[in-house]
Amino acid sequence: MVGFELVQDLVHESPSKIILFVMDGLGGLPHPKTGQTELEAAYTPNLDRLARQSQCGLIDPISPGITPGSGPAHLALFGYDPLRFLIGRGVLEALGIGMEVRDGDVAARGNFCTMDEQGNIADRRAGRVATERNAQLCRMLESISLDKVEFRVTAVKEHRFAVVFRGADLSDQLTDTDPQQNGLPPLPVRATSPGAQRTAELANEFIAQAGAILREERPANMVLLRGFSRLPHLPTMAQVYKLRSAAIAIYPMYKGLASLVGMQVVPGGTTVADEADAVAVHWGQYDFFYMHHKATDAAGEDGDFERKVKAIEEADAVIPRLLGLKPDVLMVTGDHSTPATLAGHSWHPVPFLLYSRWVRAHGAASFCESDCALGELGRFPSVQVMPLALAHALKLDKYGA
Amino acid sequence: MVGFELVQDLVHESPSKIILFVMDGLGGLPHPKTGQTELEAAYTPNLDRLARQSQCGLIDPISPGITPGSGPAHLALFGYDPLRFLIGRGVLEALGIGMEVRDGDVAARGNFCTMDEQGNIADRRAGRVATERNAQLCRMLESISLDKVEFRVTAVKEHRFAVVFRGADLSDQLTDTDPQQNGLPPLPVRATSPGAQRTAELANEFIAQAGAILREERPANMVLLRGFSRLPHLPTMAQVYKLRSAAIAIYPMYKGLASLVGMQVVPGGTTVADEADAVAVHWGQYDFFYMHHKATDAAGEDGDFERKVKAIEEADAVIPRLLGLKPDVLMVTGDHSTPATLAGHSWHPVPFLLYSRWVRAHGAASFCESDCALGELGRFPSVQVMPLALAHALKLDKYGA
């Protein structure tokens, strides 16, 4: 992948500083009544002024038409080809709730489910049990005992939980037990490579004991496991970009994603204003700051157009604080789109803005999808964001003589 | 190639419906007198209104600067990488005139040519003999007799014909006999793989007998064969996209191309209005409708600017009929450009419009090259058209967690 190895060859350390401000799920769709997207509807005087001094464009997280999850969308923004570097579902689920996943651990995503008397799955989601009940059930599972393997089980939301196994020689080459359909029996965990046989037996033992413990419970009388995975081995931002990088995020998943690429996770407080303060506090210690704003995506996922507008306006308010630090490069964008009208992630390209002394600013009137579409950067893949940032921070040498 | 295997992994069946309306050779160049392209000169109130409600862009069939033939241009629109999936010249020529080509058949393109008394080619095109004369000559060749192999010979246009061989164990691993230059003798057909020896002998026997039959004719006293090829094995639209797809076309080549990717060919009548009617008649039976309008390209190829303008206006008139079906996605574009001023296919990117409930429409004033260049979709390869269509029809799952 050109953008990666090439950049790795050309990059040099320098004192210049880069901020990547990610508003999660930033891109939107027009409100049926006004025809304006969330970003167009928001009052964003700071971002609009910044856009007029910046290079703008639209980014595709994966490729046109593809809706990404948070994992691949963030890897792409960090410059890691999301089709080459994969993060397993189990690992992502565990990171998302702040569970520790160490090298060698195997993580899986779990569902509590309902079994009927014939041994078939009556409901793969156990009626979407309440999260509080889920937490009680997870505590019950702690009495499971496995030979020479420790594990942690933690509730996520409703019927979902995460489990992390820790021990010697564990493998993630395992099949799912969830048949993805009601009315069928759960599948046994099977090893897909010879070295995974023992881990498969351990996982099946975990499930058998879970079934015994939950036998009298209703509706959650069994568990399904899927997405067995280990920590991916990603080269770090230090190795690839020679950057000392810091992550400022509030939600565990984004701290986890950042730590996967070797960023130092810095306490981010509880609001986007706190996050901007954290950037300022640590300004001297790092060259690269990834700052993550979750509220935009959360509102979009809930289909709450107005709340997403407000979340954008909160982000707008911290822009002067960030500019006051005099970053060599300030980028504002999203990892993907989460239009409130779709109430979920989408494939739409994401507004992108790069502010630096070394841009050709073409006078975008404001920071929004339609003005970014006319920006000089055009439409480009998210994996090209890091090379652009490093270039504008004058950290990249010339290629060839 | 990302757009293909990835989409195959993510796609699911759904009741949503997609129309891909291809005006062949749509893209144009400015008329020297008016400075307007064919599309700009055409009166297209329906397409212009549609463009104002759509996402627009420009597509490159292969890559910038590359002029495609109809085969690769259409494969790209259907999402099949045209550099990976190749359709042989012989097969395309045969499909283009509606000859049946079955699995195992070998097709070749033929030229009638003129030989001089020294056995060299005096004219590779036999003075571009009249098509009627060509048909007579083809009937004469029917008396050729080959051992255990049947064949059909059919006139194409002027000196061009197509031949399809049918029999057991035929191979297309054969060299051309056309030396591509006058003044040289025809080359023998040679096998390029061991299993092709017998087919090479059969082809040479065909040529020898043709030479004997045509010996006294002038100017067409010999044949040249090239582009030996078999049907390519393409995964079907059903396999790749889980789509039940229909092709509505008038010309044989486009029906043939569509059938190569497993589309059901539906009778299209004789006009573009008939084609729109055919879409309506079969609306309940399919998820995907490829509708092909040939007249734009034919006029462009003839260098007839005005006729191409009229062909575009005819297409404009059927837009309300298509919209009346309430497709989830309606795309209007071309397979490639055929500017009347060039009187042939060209490399210029092609206007593209995607109408769906889930677009950010940026108020393109009209459907033309210059407004599409400013559209949010930007400039992108034709192979990304299908992923975009499927995304907007909500048929694609999320990539990664």
C-alpha cells in the first residue's frame, strides 16, 4: 500500500505539530423539511472561518458505497489500510467497554440467548434483556472454572457481553457458535487451524458450564460466542510516522483503537471542551494529537437530528482553543457519516478540512458537505489523510532525485 | 479488487429496486460553433430536474486517458474490473451480431482480404467490400467441411465477419493470422498451448478451404482470422450482488454482454420508449434493470452532432416513465464518451447521475458534463458505480465492527 510504506521511507522527525480532530459520524444527510444536513444546520462560525482559510475535500473511509464500522474507519484515518489491517469483533467489543486485552489474549463477543426444550435457539438475543440483568448474568458466569486459563466477562448492552480469555498458547482460529438464525441449535466452537484445538475445547467447556449455570434462568438460559480474535499486530505511529502521538477520547473504544497503533492515551475529561484542554496541557509532549468527539455519532445513531446539530456546535466552540495552540496542521473531519435520517453509520463521504500555512485556500463559504465537495482536495480515501498531514507539517522528504 | 469481493461479502437481498439507464457513448465534446456539448445542446427538462435532486459526478470507464470498447466499458459499469475480466474479440464480434456462442465454442473475428499473386496481402480489408457482398461470400464459405466440427460464418459490416466453431475439446489458445500490415503473407494459426494443436489445424484447414473457394473472387479472395476466444467465465450478478437482474436492450451486443454476467434478457422493442415500457412490464420480477440506449453512440460514431442531440432528447422523454415506477435507485450515465466531433469512442469521463432518497443533492443546474464535474461524487472509476447503487438501495451491510 503506497501511502504507508512510502510515507514510512520519507518521513523525518520535526518539531511541527498536528491535530486530528475527529467528530464521529460527522457526515449527514439533508433534513426532509429544510434540505440542510446537520452540519449545514449547525451554527459554526469558527469552523466556517477556518474552512475559508483551509483546504477542503470529502473523504471515503473505505471506498465509495461502503459503510464502515468504527474500527476500520479509524484505522483508515490513521493511515492504516483497513482492508489489510483487520481488528477482530471480539477485540473491538472488549476495547469498546474498556476491558484490558493483552498480547496473547483471545476476546470474543457474546450474546445471551434463549434455548427451547429441543435444544434449538428460540431467540438469539434473549428478548434483548436489560443491561442491568446482563451484568447480573455476567457475574454468575464468573464461577466458571477452566484449566489453566483465566477469563473476564463484562456486560456491554442489552444481550451483548464481551469475554477475554488469558493463558498460554491460546489461538483465535475458532469458528462462531451463533448460527445467525433462530430455530437452530448453537454450533460447537471448532478449530480452523491445528494449533487451535485446545482453545476450541476450552471455549466449548466455557459454553457448557455457562449453560449449566444459566439452566434455570429465563429468558437468558444460554450464551453464543463469536468473533474470536487476538490483538492485531499493527506497526505503531512511532514506527511508521516517527510521531510521538497522543489520543484524547472519552469513550473506551477510541482509546483502545488509538492504543492499538501505539498512541499514548491521555485523560480526556468528560466534554469536548475538556478534551481541548487536555490537548493544551500535553502540547509540549507530543507531535500528533488525535482528539475524538463522540456526541455527533451518538446523536446520529439515535436519529436525533437536533442533538447532532448541538454536538457539532459544541465542537465548533473549541476551535479557537485549538488554533490558539498554533498547530502546524489542524484537521477537522469524521471517521464516517452517521446521518440522523438513517439512524446509523452510512457510506456517504465525510467533510474534511486541513488548515496549515501551506494550503491553497479556495474560499469555501462554510464547513459543510456541499462546500467540501468543491474543495481543492476533491474526494479521496481516508488513508491519504496522514500523508497529507505529514506533508503540510513539512515532515516528508522528497521522493526521488 | 476491492469493489468486487468486498461487496460480495457485504451484500444482502432486499426488495429495493435499481435502474441503470445507459445512454451509449453519452459523453461529448463542445461543438466548434456553439461551445456546447451534445448533452448541453439537448433540451432535457426531465434529466435536468432529476440532476437537481441527484448526486452527480463523472466516471472513468477504465482509467483517465483510456478509450474503452463496449465490452470493457460495460463490464466496468456492471462492477467487473475490466482489466481483470477480459472478453475476447471473437466472442464480442459474434455477440455483437447476435450469433449464439455456447460454452466450449471458439469464436473469431474474420476479415475478407485481397491477396496478390506472390501470396502477400494486397489489402487487409478487400477494399472494404459492401456488406451485401460480404453476406454472399459468407454463404459461399458454408460449403467448408471440417472433421467433427461445426461452424457458423456471419457477415458483420463491410469486410468484417464472425465465425463460431463448435465441437469437442476446442481451444482458443491460438495466434492471429492477420499480420496487421499489407505486403506480407498471412500467418498460419499456431497453438500457444499444447492442447490447442488440433484446433489450430482445424482453423488452418478452414482458411485453406476458404482460400480455395474464394480463389476466383475479386477483391475478396482470402480470409484473415484473429481474436480466437471462448466465452469468459464471469461470476453472475446473482452470485456477486444477490440481484435478480434484467437487461433491456435493442442491439445484440448489449444483450450478449448482459447475458455474460447472468442477466435475464427481456424483449426491448425497437425504441427507447419501448424499453421503458419493458422495464415497467417486468418491474415485479427483478431487482436490477439495465436499460441500454444505442442511438446516442451510433450518432456519435457517425459524427452526427444533431442526431446525437435528438437521441439524448428521446432518452430524456422516458425519464418520467422510469420515475413513475418509484425505483429506489435510478442511475443515468453512459458506458463511455463518443463525441460527434471525434466520430468515435473517446477517453473523456462520462456524466453520471444517481437519484435516491439517500443522496445529498447539491443543486446541479442541469445534467451535463460541466455540472457533473462539480457534483459531490467527483470523478471516479466506473467499477464503483455498482457499490454506490447497492449502498443507496440499502443492500450493503457495514464493513467491520
